[in-house]
Amino acid sequence: MSKTILILNGSPREKGNTAILSKQLTAGAIEAGAEVESVYLHGLDIRPCDACEFCQKDGNGCVINDDMQPVYPKMRASDVIVIASPVYWFSLTAQTKLCIDRWYAMETSGGFELAGKTLALLMVYGDTDLYTSGGITVIYTIESICRYVGMEVAGIVHGTAMNIGDVENNPVFLEQAYQLGKKLASPA
Ligand SMILES: Cc1cc2nc3c(=O)[nH]c(=O)nc-3n(C[C@H](O)[C@H](O)[C@H](O)COP(=O)(O)O)c2cc1C
């Protein structure tokens, strides 16, 4: 059975470094037989979780009627979810975080709907390393989320690129994204 991979792209730049790396990951995954879909979060109207707690009654789902609604079934149908986000202010972008906050509605009495799936992180930052950029904080956040919801972290690829397209000058980073795609497409 081929794997289904969903990329949640949280960069506001539609053709930025995250998009370029996501294309690389997609190429690797398709080469290895997976089906890949990418969601450009910045193009969607995803509102913040308003903590109404309606979703916490079993089976209710999220009451907010916005563009997150079609994302939920895509997530449920995926084997692998890729968080593709630049580092903004030593954290995930707001677009990425808005989406993740809304995962709150995926918790049911039977457990988290995402439990048993795998997750990968594709992350780019302008600074020179993982620590000064704040990328380390993102990794900690993602690992904490996965521990909580019961997802396995299947891979983390990160590196430096500042301006749009800079990542094209970093063949190692591009290759790492491609190889991550191949890995994610492989049977467990
Ligand atoms: C509002 C804003 C905040 C940023 N904050 C950080 C930061 O905290 N650390 C860092 O290393 N780079 C930071 N950057 C740089 C981006 O991570 C970098 O430009 C990246 O390549 C953007 O990826 P994209 O082209 O996919 O949008 C920031 C950029 C912007 C616009």
C-alpha cells in the first residue's frame, strides 16, 4: 500500500524556501511511490481556537466554520503529516501554529485521531545554526506535540536560508529534503 503524505506549509511565501524544500520532499516521496498533497496554510482562512470546548464533547468536532474544516479529513486520511515551517521569532510561524491549535478538536474519548501516524518536520531559518535561530525551540515543540498525541517523529530536516530562493544554493539541504521524502514513503 502506498503511503499518503500531507504537507502543511506554514510559510507566507508561496514560492519561498519552504515551498522549494517541500517540492524536493514531494519529488523524493513520489519517486518512492507515495501520494503527496500540500496545503498552503497562508492561503486559507484558519481562525484561532477560541477554547469554547465544544469539541471536547465526544464526536462534536470543531464548531468553527472556516477553511480548517477541509483540512481535518485530509489529516485523518494521511499516514504522514509534514510540518513545513520557517522559524519566525524563534518559533513556528503563526500560520502553522493556528493550524496546530485546531488539532485540539481531534481528541476523542478513544484517544487522539492522529495517534499512530507519523510526523516529519521541514524547517528553514535565516540564522546560521539551530540554536541561535530558535529552530531548537521548534524541534522541542514538535517533539512535545508528538509525544502528547501519540505520533512518531519520522524525520527532521533543517537548515539555513534567508531570502526567497536562497535554499537553491544549498544542495545538501535540498538533498536532505528529497531523502526525507523517500524515507517517509517507505513502509514502516
Ligand atoms: C517575521 C519574521 C521573523 C523571523 N524570525 C526568525 C528567527 O527567529 N530566526 C531565524 O533564524 N530566522 C527568522 N526569520 C527568517 C526566516 O526564517 C527565513 O527568511 C526563511 O528563509 C523564510 O522561509 P520561507 O522562504 O519559506 O518563507 C524571520 C523572518 C521573518 C519574516
